[in-house]
Amino acid sequence: MQCENIFCIYCEDKKCILGSISLDATGICANCITVHIEEATLRAEKAKPLQKFHGDE
């Protein structure tokens, strides 16, 4: 089945590797386990493309 939650450990190549899943009351996958990215790493990775976006302001 399709999955685009790149932070879920079960998502590989935009597909869920589980044979079946359960949905919660809002229709969100109840089996999803997400990876944690340290805030400093996230900020650093976001800063790279933002430098190109902002240019020489």
C-alpha cells in the first residue's frame, strides 16, 4: 500500500512494508512508528536550502 510518511520506520520507497495496518478514528495509521531527528540536525538541514532561497539578502 502507498505510504509517503518518510519518517515512519515501515515506509520504504513510498510503500508500507507491513502486510496490514490499522487506522485510528481520524484515518491515520495506528501502526506508524516515527524516527526522531535531533532539532539541531533538522535546523542544519533546513538551513541549506533556505540559504539558496534567501540568497544574498
